[in-house]
Amino acid sequence: MNQSGISLAFVLRALRCFNAAAFAALAFFYFASYSLAVLLFDSLIEKMRHPPAQMKSP
């Protein structure tokens, strides 16, 4: 195999690893953002369900 073939194989292997890492990162952030949105929405619903006590004026 000549030098350009070795370089091409190296580049293709590096791109494949990069694509796998990028896909894993995107999947992580997608599910993390979904979970964060659910947690925030649940917190908001809980606050609406149990509003803080009103301060009484003297």
C-alpha cells in the first residue's frame, strides 16, 4: 500500500471515531435536555399545586 493509501485509511478511521463520538455526544445532550425539561416542568407544576403561603399584613 502506498503512502496516500495509508493516509486515507488513517483519515477514514479517524473520521469514523469522530462520528461515533459526535453521535454519542448528541444523543447524550438530546436525552439530557429532555430530562431537564421534564424536571423543570414537574417543578413548575408542583409550585402551581402548592403555592407559597401569602404573607399577612399586620
